[in-house]
Amino acid sequence: MSDIIRQTLVTTTPSIQTGATALSQNLERKFWAIQNVGTNPLFINLGGTASTTVYHHVLKGGTGDSDGLGAQIESSSVVFTGAITVAGTTPKYVVTEH
């Protein structure tokens, strides 16, 4: 028996992002993930405007730029389909959705 619930060939193209909107609303979203690849904390807001005082999650930065040690969050069981915004000092992250 496989643990795979659903398979897909469609996903976003990974690239380093710095903007405040990580993902626009997507009612067809089945999965999303964000990894902090910067060195500063990354504040994430689901459905609102993220700031350092208004957020749902904060992801720890790495010890060096793009060193793979930054925190990651993902959602695949109960998937938020609204806009996801980020904030922080020079935010730098990679985001994936499908």
C-alpha cells in the first residue's frame, strides 16, 4: 500500500523570491511550502498583510545566505487557498505550490 494520496505533474517553478506576496489566492491549490533562505526571520500571514507583529508563522533564518538551514513550513492536509504574504528584514525565500 502506498502512502501517496494524490499525484500531480503541475507545480510552480522554484526561484528565490523577495516580494511581500508569496502566493496569490488559488482556489485549486493542493499543496504549498515556503523555505526561508535568508538569514533573518520570515513572518508569514495567511490571508492578510504580514508584518513583524501580525503573522501566523515565523520561520527562522539560516546562519548564512542560502545555506539550507532556514526553517520551512508546508501544508498538504488542510490547505489554505487564500493569499499568503511575508514580511521581515530583507525577506528571501523559496515558495512552491501545486
